[in-house]
Amino acid sequence: MQVIRKSLFEGDALQIGLVEVRPISDVCGAVEWQKSDVVVLPFSGVFSKHDAPGRYVIGTPNHAVFIASNTPYRLSFPGAIGDRALIFRFNEALAPEQLGRRGSEFLASHGLLPSNAIMLRNLLLTRLQKGEADRFETEALGLNLLGISLRSMRAGDILFRRSALIRRMAAVERVKEAIALAPDHKWSVAKLAGIANLSPFHLCHVFRQIVGTSIYDYVLRERLAYALDAILDRSKEITAIALDTGFASHSHFTARFKSFFNCTPAAFRRLATADHITELRKIMTAQRGKLAVD
């Protein structure tokens, strides 16, 4: 397995890095520990973080994944496609009020990011790689993004018994893994229910209760999140990106993108070349976009 690490920002309380993993198989790796608390924000690919046998969570471009300091875990890479991610390293003193309200570690080890955080993650990476943000701006935006990520991990009001919850969580993670490996696939509730080994009705109910969004909206989120990297790359036409990510047309993709991110793909592409950081601050305060349901 090849792992490429790059430091993007070194502050007194916060470090931001870029990690790219190129695995040769999907076999679970050796036990690892982190010396400091870590939040992982993938922007392409997929990985699994295993806390115990049969207990794992999926990290995709829709998620923030928390790795507690001095806590053993293992990683695997479904489909051996690897991942690329921003890595935020910090200690508990940086955000005690956030970490102190995480509740159950199992329930709060990852969270579904709001649309503004997904956009900011990709734009911040682009600016850091180009050297366009000064230290103060980077630290302020990084801390805001970290705060949003930690808040997304708060445990919801789950009413299942512990044993039943673990089984349902495992079923939901299998579904998320399948979607992450093929976001452009023509999914149906029946296909995903078969992967979860649940009835279609039960899957829809459990998925919304655990993840916090409908399974239909989740698939759309995955497709849109995967599209961000290609849009910022600027080497591909937006119509081609739309078709590659499973949308029927340029107009369908643009409508969904604007509904969720509150701007068009072309406008998002322009943000990456903006001269000032003001646009990023606007994203931080924008209301979360909502996907329309057909």
C-alpha cells in the first residue's frame, strides 16, 4: 500500500495535511493509533474505520470521521480504490466543548457533513495547494470547518436497544459502502435493501433514523460530493461530469447541484479562482441546501 502525506498548514493548535492512499487490496490493515485527535475529511474515494470486530464506519466525501487519540483502530479500503482526504490534527484543549458533547463514541465516530462544509473543504484544499490563503485566514477557516465537522457527529436520538442498534448500524454501513463504490449506479431501494438484508420499508426507516436523511437524498449527496473534485479540476466539461456521476443530463445535474449547494457548478468552479477569501466566508454562513425529492 502506498501512502502519500503532505503538510498544508502547521499552527500552534491545528495542523492540516493531505493524505492519499493507494491500496493494493481491500484487506484490513494493521492496528494503528494517533497521538492527537484527528478528523478526516475525504474528498475522493472511500475507506472503512474499524473500531472492533464487526464494528466499523464508512468514510466518503459526504462524511467527517473522528479518530480519538491513543485509541486503536484499523483501516480498510473497499474495492481497493483508495482515498484522498484532508486531515485535521488537534488536541482536546482546542475544542473541549465539542468533544465533551459527542455522547457515545460508537454513535459519534463519524457524521454527515452539511453542504457548506463539503464546498468549503474542496475550496480550502484548492487554495492551500495554490498558496492563496494567508495563515490567519487558513486557521480561522480551518477551525470553522473543524467545528462544523465535530457538530455533525453528535449522536442522534436513537431508540433501539444496543444489540439491535449495532446490527442496524452494520446494515446501514454496508449500504453506504456499496453506494460509495458506485455512486453513479442506477440504484433502487430493493437493491440496497438486499445488501442490507432488510425489507425495503425497514431499510428506508432505519436509514433515515440513523443517518439523518432519506436513502434517496443520500445517493444524490454522494454523487454531488464526488463531482466537486472534477469541477475544480477544470479539465472536464460539466456535461461529462454530470453523466459520469449518474445524472441524466447537464440540466438535471445543475438543478440538483444548485438545490444542494445554493450555486451552480459553473459558479462553484469560478469560486476556486476568486481573488479574495470573502466568498469562502459566505459559504460558512450559508444555510444548508436541501435536496428536492422527485
